[in-house]
Amino acid sequence: MRMLAIAVLLSATAAHAEVPLPFADIPSASVAWYDVTGATSAEIRTSMDAARPRDPNDGSAVDGLTSWEFKVSWQTDERGTCVASLEDLHFSATVHVPRLVGANIPPEVRARFDRFLASLLAHEDGHVRNAWDHRGDVAAAINAAGCSGAARAAQRATNAIAAQDVAYDKATDHGRTTIVSF
């Protein structure tokens, strides 16, 4: 059995413990929180701006960052052909997002932040789901390439999925056209 790990970092956006995770149905998709503080929207935005990650594709500061990877393996069948199925692909994704912490946050500020986070999570769900929904493309590429080209084919398929994510961010201006502003 051959194994190949392919990781991708993509820009993404935020989540909060009280806001449902739209990608909760995808195995191995998780959230990594970064804490932000403040009692007003302006204080919270300042805290987010100081802590938020940078998109590795274009270097821009973003409110969240999604990373995903495929750990790919393939089998050699009785004819000596390398084959892969969805069961041979282990997918994982992590969405890095802000978490509002503090005890004295006015309810209206908390509610505004939660609306913001819900829309950020919806945007990030687009990144997670794109990779999850196209994992079959990686298996198909391996199956079409044969043993000698399986690793390169898996990498090309993964790069194509990552390019779709970059295009998604470009089309939405890193979510600015779809995310509730905060």
C-alpha cells in the first residue's frame, strides 16, 4: 500500500461555540479557536484584527483560515493495477476562527457577533465542503494514472481542488460579499 499526505491551507472565516457548525456532518472537520475580547463591536474588531491569520495564497489578513488535507493510499489489485476508492482517502479539515471570550459582553453585541460568526461559518463551509465533495476526484485521478503516476495524479487533483477554493475566495472577496460585517 502506498500513502501520500497532501495538505492545503485556505482562507476561511469564523465560528463560535453557540453557533452551529454547518460542516458538522463531515467527518474529521473541526474548529480551532483563537480568542478575541472586547465589550463593544469596535473593541472586538480590534482584537480580531490583531489575532487573525493570513491567507497563504495572497498574504491577506482574514478572519479565519481553513486548512484541509487528504491522506491518500491505494491498493494494487490482482492485475498489478493501482486502485483507490473513497475508503482509501482520509480527509481532515480545520477551520481557524475567532471565539469571543469575556463575561461582560452586552447581549446585543454578543448577538451581532454570533450573526457574524454564523455567516463566516457558512463561507468556510464552502471551503470544507468543496474539498470533501471533490475527494472522489483524487481517487479517480489515481485510478486513471497507474502506479507510476499515482502520487503525481493525486497531487494534481488536490491542486485543482485548492484552485477552486482560491477562485471561491476571489469571487467572494474572501467572503466580504457574503459575510455579515462586524
